[in-house]
Amino acid sequence: MSGLFPMTLILGIDPGSRITGFGVVRDGGRGCEYIASGCIRTGSGSLPERLQAVYRGVTEIIRSHGPVTMGIEQVFMARNADSALKLGQARGAAIVAAAEAGLEIAEYTATQVKQAIVGSGGADKRQVQMMVMHLLRLVQKPQIDASDALAIALCHAHHRQSLIPHGLDGARRRGGRLRL
């Protein structure tokens, strides 16, 4: 492994107020290795209870796996404003959990993730899922929300790698963590 590309654990989050997908990959600079993925299911409680479940779930994932950086999907404008607001709040709960743990955080649009993984910003969820399986050499399909989170983690790894040849990695390092 080249010293230019230190091993880094990356957390990807696909936020949702009912189901938040997560994926953890190890980036060694020459491809990523699957570590873990799954879903934080918040149940049918009140919105504050569901947001607390997202926060606690992300906090536990960070504690268990030790990622140093996180990619998260940006909020898109949904047809239903109430749904978009709840999604934004779930996203905020995940971001606070990561920020409190000292993770560097980067945000990506769904189009950026699809472009990085499939090569087309218009790819559907099944295409993304199949490419995630191929890139991480998975034999079983992850759940769609987990697959989306793994795609976000892979997108983040790709983005980080594109910064290194341009000298931005070293310039933005502080305390051993990449600043994006």
C-alpha cells in the first residue's frame, strides 16, 4: 500500500426519518473494502423520538467502527415539503452525532453519488445497488437504504482520492483527519 494513500475508515449515511441507511468502508487508495452496513430503524414514535434514534444509532456506529470521516446525502427538494423538512432534521441528527465525534463531514447530492458510482446521474436505485455490490465484491444484496449509504461512502472515497494528487490532502489535514 502506498504511503500516499493511508487507510481510512469512511462512514456513509443515507438519512431518513424512519430508516437511515449506513455503510462503512475502508479506503486504502486503491479501492475500498466493505466493513459494515445496515439500517437504523426509528420506529413509529414521535418525530423527536425518531430523531433521537438516528442520533444514537449514528453515535453507536461511530463508536463501534471508528470512522474518521463521513459522507452524507444532501437534502433534495421533495414534492412534499413536510417530508423534506423531516429528512433535513434526520440529516441534522446524523451530522451532529458525527461532529461531536470529531469526524470530518462532506455532503453530496444524489446526482453526484450516482455519477461517481454508476457513471450516470440519472441511475436508479437498483443500478446503484448492483454497482455497489460489484465495487465492494459483495455476494449478497444489501438493503436499498444500506446500499445507498455504501454508495455515498464510495463517492466520498473517490472524492478524497481526487484531492490527493492535487496536493489538497496534506494542506487540509489537521489532527490526522481530512478537512473537506
